[in-house]
Amino acid sequence: MAVNTDLEDINQTAVYIPFSGSDDLDDVNTDAAPPSLFPERDFHQGCQLRFQACRAAWGKCLKRMQELIHSLHAPVVESVVEQVKKSYTDELPGLPYPELPVISVTSSSLSSSLFDEISFQLEENTDELFEDTNDHFVTHLFPSDCTTITGTMKTIVSGFVSRSPTGGQDIKRKPSASLATYDIALLEAWYRAVCDARVIVHDFEQLEPQVVQDMFEICSSYISRLPLVFILALASPPSPSYIRATYPHSMLALLRVRDCPLPLAEKSLHNILLETFFDLTFEPEIMIGPATIDFAVEFFTRHSSSLDGLLSILQLAHMKHFEEPLSVLAPAQALGRPKDAAKVLLTPNAFPFLDALFARVHGSTLIVPVEHATSWRSATIDSLLSSVETARDIFRLRVKLLRVAFRLILRVRQFMLVHERKSVQGDQTVPELMCLALRGRLGSVYGHLCSMVKMLPAAQLEDFARVVHDFFEDVPEDVKAEENEVISRVETAYKMLCRDASTEDISGLLGDWLSEYFKLRIVALEDVPLWDVWYTGSTPFPSELINPSPRASILAGLIHPQDYISTGQRNGDDEDDDLPDISILFKGYLESGKMINVYDWFESFVVFLEARKRRVGETRIPDGVSGTPRTPSKKGKQKQAEDKVIGEDAGEDEEWLVEVQARFIHALQELDYLGFIKHTGRKADHVMRTVFDFPE
């Protein structure tokens, strides 16, 4: 294999080394699941089945959220595309020189799919009226491409001229047969032969201002011959404008800037959570709990207000939920038909799982208390799975009724705000109200709303009754069957108001009815049997996965490497038998002072390996390598016999010594690479520690 010359270049920050292994991937299972975290109550196929169930549940949730994100992006995408098309047709007359069109898309919650949608609309979409394809080519510019003006222009020019006009394979040009790739005259010639050029600049605030200024000045001088349009992605607030605050007036005079702001990031977050987990027509496979909602909102508002980050958080919440062995029962008929489920669960390795399921089912309200003493005798696989199906139906109905009641609270709250009852606003946001509803602690909120209903005047009360009546008209049919009583009461109140009945009596009755209804439906979901199969509850979110601490992880891996080694890979009962060489050296590192003598460090390494060799019954390290004293010398025939044995083992001793030295140097270089030691010129045989404070 040829040596990659980029590895010798000190100016390269990253080098791509292609995979050179076998191309035979038949034996590689890309869908393989990790080992179970709870083997004491899991079965052999449990991990694989939970992995498939997690993919299906997250796929359903992801599809819903992508549809919502697309609906949020649609108005902005339409506005950007419309402005791009009119960039050189809708110009102000009488300008002394043409201006370079620049469209800024401003939002702190930008999603990676937004500019993919813009590119698709500009390149792939067709005009339905004239059946003409859009003749726009789009290239993308990232901060890593814009360190110098030469690199920036090369990226812009190459991004267009290397593409085929028909959308086929990219064109490869000979450097000697064309202009330089950074020469904008090459792009001008390409434009005359092909079509319009559009540039999307990502993370505009991270670009070097001087480079951007030179780029705009160069492109502005070619407007009459090369009509470029720039689309800028901005994460800073629209006011004050980053562009106007950063760049001089001389450059801004060359641009015609148009703003296309996205909806507020916080509003987008609330809408996505509400329409995904509290929608009346969509039912996710897994209901997230208040702990996940709290973490998602905190991370979104304090760290990164990105919709892609929100998707990652919810995906991790799904993966964390399916670590529990019983979560394999989350989808309907997760184990197949009853006969197939019986074959899976009646194997000996599934008995721990059956014991855990049996204990949960017979410890819940699914079994009548008076039947506990005898029902376990007649329990079968079919009866257990039937109880799980019953619990699933109960949970689904409970969650659906909770969603309906919560959406009604939001509707009543909105009605009061429209009619200038601002005292109902409070300090709670929509996600906080979601968490209170899931915990069953929304009493103070709906109690205040019901008291406001009782004080409504006649005209507003009639409008309120109509709003509640129309709300229940739009709920699903199964909800109407369950909420028949409250619906009939609302209809009665609505009809009485239409007949000019006493407003005070009706408002009091309507407020009491709504209060009873909310008290009945806004309850904690943990009361449902087997709730943790379909609900994450108050399980803490694994924040270390979304916001890791590399330093703490490295130290934990060096101090406790056995935590990262599976049981099948361990060599013995003693923890020291499984320590890698770098962890052995790190133990001595922790016990040393500021300066470490390398030779003493090596001798302690050898002593440790010798002790481990003796424990596992392997060949002893030769005397003289470690600090172990030699056997006293003897004379005569006994000495000659021993010399003969030692002579036969001399080759093995030398090989072992070389191996020990190589392992020590390798482990020492790994610690050096991680930054734990520092070389000093004062003492050639010493190194200096760089890390002193360690976690407990």
C-alpha cells in the first residue's frame, strides 16, 4: 500500500485514510443490536426485537416532526424562491450602478433541511403554468472554505463549472486547457453557456469579514455579465442587523439586502412538541415524560436552539426507553402471533423475562385482588399477552383523553386572552403546562380558568359556549363516546344561552362541569398498569450522551477500564488481570509526584506484569529485569544443571524483555498523545505530569 503523502504535511489539519479491508460485508450485520443492560430479566432475542421496535417507534415520530418542520419552513422557502426569481427583474430604476442581490434567512433555530428545500425548489422544481424547469444552479459555501479570498472564489467557481448542465456526471477539466479555478471569468463563460448561478452561504457570521468584503466586491463588478444571487444563513437576531453592524457602508452600497426571517425559535419548539405529543389525531408509539420535555426545552433555550438538536434529544429518549426489557411489548403484537410468541417465550432463556412480566401483571390492577391467590396457577403465555394488550388499550385511551383535556385548557386559555383576560397568562409556558399535565398537577391552572368562566358576561359566555361546543365537535369518535356526559352538558348550556336563559346560573354550572371534567382527565399516567412500557415518565434524560465530557470520560476509562469491557472479554476474576498497559502506567502516574522518573516507571510496570504472569501461571519474567532479587548462586554439579536450564530459556527471556519494553513505550506514547505528560529539557530521564485533579 502506498504511503499517503498528506500524512507528512504539517499544514494538513485532517487526512482521509480510505478503508483498505475486505470488501466482503456478507458476515457484517449492520442491524445488530448491542448486548442487554439487564441480562437478569431479558431473553435471547430481546435486544434485537427492542432494537426493531425502537426504529419503528422513532421512525413514526420522526416522520411526524419532519412534516411539522417542513410546514414551518414552507412560507420562508416560498418567499426566498420568489425573491430569487425576481432578483434582476424587480429593480429600482435610476440607480447609478447595479446592486448585488443578497437574501438573508435569519433564525436561531435553523435546520439543515431548510436550505435543502430551498435548493430543491430552485433546481428541481418545475413551473406548473408553463411546464418549464427552473434554470438555477445552486452551490453551497461553508466557513471552512473561506479562509482566504482565493479559496473562497475557487469554491464558488468550481461549485458551478464542475457540474454537468444536464445534471449528469461532474465534468473534469484539464488545468492547462482552461482558466484558473479561482478566476471568476471562467464562471462568466460557464454562465453564458448554461444558466443562472445561486450561492448559499452557511453560517455567515463565522466568515472572515475581510474575505467576505473582497468576495462581494469581485462579484459586484461582474453583475452585468454574471448575475449572481447570494442567500445568507444568519443565526443572529435581525435587530440589530449583523450585516449592517459588521461591514462598512462602502460595501453595503453594493448590495441589495432582503430579509426573510423564520418564526421565533421558542414558538417553533412549542409548536413541534404540542403537535407531536399532544395532537388529537396523531398518536406516537412512545409518550415522552416531563423529564425529557424539561431537558429538551432547557437545552434548546440555553445551549443550541437548533431543530436538529431537538430531533437528536428525542431520538436518544426513545433509545433510552427501549433499554428496558419489558419495552419489547410496546408495539402491538411485538412478538408476532400468539403461537409465535409462545415459541419465543417458552424457551429456557426467556424464563427470567417471563418472571418479571408475570410479577408486574399480577401486581397491578389488571388482576382482581380476590383472584390473586388462584389466578397465578392458571396463567399462560396467552393470558399474559392478553393482559398486556388490555393494559395497552387502557394506556392509549388514558393518554388520548389527557390530550383532549389539555388541548381544551389551551383553547379556554386562548379565549380568555383574546377577550383581554390577561390574568390567565401566568408565568407558565406551553412546555411547562405539558409537564404539569403529565404529572397531574394542573389543578391551579384549570381552577383559575373555571373561575374566570363563571365571571364571563352574557355576550362572552355565549361565544365561550360556542367555542367549547365546536371543540368537542372536532374530537375523534372514540373520544366522543367516552366524553358523552360532558359533551351533553356543554350542548345543554349552549342551547339554554340561545334561549336567553339566566347567564349567572349557566356560567356557574358550566364552570363547575369543566372543573369536574379536568379533574377527572388531568391525572398522572403512572397510575396505569405497565405504564413504563409506553411512557418514559420521570426517567432522567441521559444528558451525558448529548453533552458529553471528554475529559471525565478519558479519566474514567483509564482508571476503570473494566467498565468498558464486556464480561466475555475478561481474562480472570481479578480486576488487575484485565488492565490494559496504558491503565497500568496510569496507576503509577496517579501515585507519582510532579516529575516522573521514566526508568522507575518502567520497573514498576515490569513488576506489575510479572505478578500478573505468576497469577495466571505463565512463564516468570527473568531476574534482573525487575526489582525481584536473583536466586542465590550455587556451586558444583547443581550449578551446572541450573546453568543448562537457564541457557535453554535465554531466548524466551530476551523475547519477553523486548516485548515488555515495546509495550511500555507504546503505552507511554499513548499517554503522551492524550496530553498527560510533558517532556522537559532539564532532566532527560524525567517527564512532567500535566493533570493533577481527578474525579473521585
